Amino acid sequence: MSHKAGFVSIIGYPNVGKSTLMNALLGEKLSIITPKAQTTRHRIMGIFSGDDYQIVYSDTPGVINPHYKLHRAMMAAVFSALDDADVVLLVTEAGNDFHQEEILKKLSETTSPVIVVINKIDLGNMAVLEAEVEKWKQKMEKATILPVSALHKLNLDQVFKAILHHLPESPAFYPKDELTDRSQRFFVSEIIREKILLNFSQEVPYSTEVAVESFKEEEHLTRISATIFVARETQKGILLGHQGSAIKKIGTDARRDIESFLEKHIFLELRVKVSKDWREDDRALKRFGYAVE
């Protein structure tokens, strides 16, 4: 029996449902999900294996016009995923035209199959959807166009079949029981950052980064210490809140999800530090795991 394996890169603008799509295709929550743009900052791989196939998905940051070195590092992750892809999933939604010329040019030149996933079909009407499908057929003649709802898992079987059809014959790249190439520390930091995004508005969530300083597994408990970095003193005060109320809520919300993820009890210690203008600081970005030019 032949075996298929390959890398499937999921790209698109912020908030079109890339992370929801990957989580749904995996049947596991790996990428954090919030209503805010730029929730995903890193390239996150999710591995889905069967007896005769292995699909290595890459959830990527939303395509943006960079304003900070952080943004440039995020966009570098997008282009790296495009270069590695055996199959590209370009995720969009009706009425949200994709016009990033550099990526469209790469997609038009790539020899890898492209699947345009029109997401959130549960929110639109049939006439708008039909017009969207026709637009993409003209825009990318060789692409497969598939309308879906990742949130409600509509038509995801068609996406899976299309991916499997296009995958090259290859042995598996990872052990079949692996789900991701990322560490538990990484996902703990992402869960904490998700709670910051959900609990705060305006600039504060975008000015924060989380680093797990220690991760000690004991017989009945895992002790985790993490630092939330912010760009300014005023942001530190907002994150701490009156008499520590805000940081306590972040910790409570995060602890619940981390315990579910790790399937064990944890003790979570959070602190907040100022790292001035870390989004423009090469050294800080490298520490947080971003590839800096």
C-alpha cells in the first residue's frame, strides 16, 4: 500500500478562521482562538496521521502590512510556510477580498496545488457565495474552490479529501502518535496570551508577550511560572488591575484551560514585567521565539 505525506500551509488575512479550520481538521485545539486580529503570531504545526497518510498542517499568522519588527517576523513565518507547502489552503470569506499582491504572485507561480477555502458560509446568503466562488475561479483558474464553515464543520470532509488527493507519495515525517512539533511550554504560554486577548481591549493585548520561566512536574502537580512582558509601565498597571484583580482573573482562566490541556493539576504563578518596545527589539524577539532577519 502506498503512503502519502506532506505539508499543508494555511494562510489568509486575520480573523478569517485559519486557526478554527486547523483545529477542526485536527479534531484538537492547538491554535488559540479569539475575535481579535493577530491572535496567531507563530507558525504552529498540527500533525494528522492515518494508516496510509500523514498531513502536517501549518497555521500561520494573518497576512498584514508590517508596522513593527514583530510583524515582519510574523510575515516571514507566512512566506516560510508557503515555501515549504506541498498544498496551500488560502482561507478567505465572502466579501473579504484577498489582494496581497506578493502572496498572490507566489501562489500564481507555485507548482503546489492551491485550495481556496471560502469560510463562514453559515453567515452569508447563497447569491453572495456563488458570486464569491465565481470570482475565485476567474482569479485562480487552477485552484480548487471549496465553501465551508469551519466553526460548524460544514464541508470539511471535502477539504480533507482534496488535501489527501493532492498529497505526494512519501513516508511519514513524524511518528504517527505525534500531534505537533511544539512543546508543552509553548502551548502554556499561548493559553495565557489567549486569556489576555479575551480580557483586554485596545492596544494592551498586542503589546504583550508571554514567556514560561519554569515548568516543574511533580507527582501530583505541575508548577508553572510565567512572565507577561509589556511595552510600557501603564500597560503593566492595567494588566495587574486594582489590588491584583486583573492578573488574578487571567491566572484563573488560564489555569483551567492549562489543566485541561495537560490533563493534570497545576499551580500557576504569573508576574508582569516591562520590556520597553520589545516589538522592535531583536534580542527580545529572538527570546520569544521569532525569527529575526
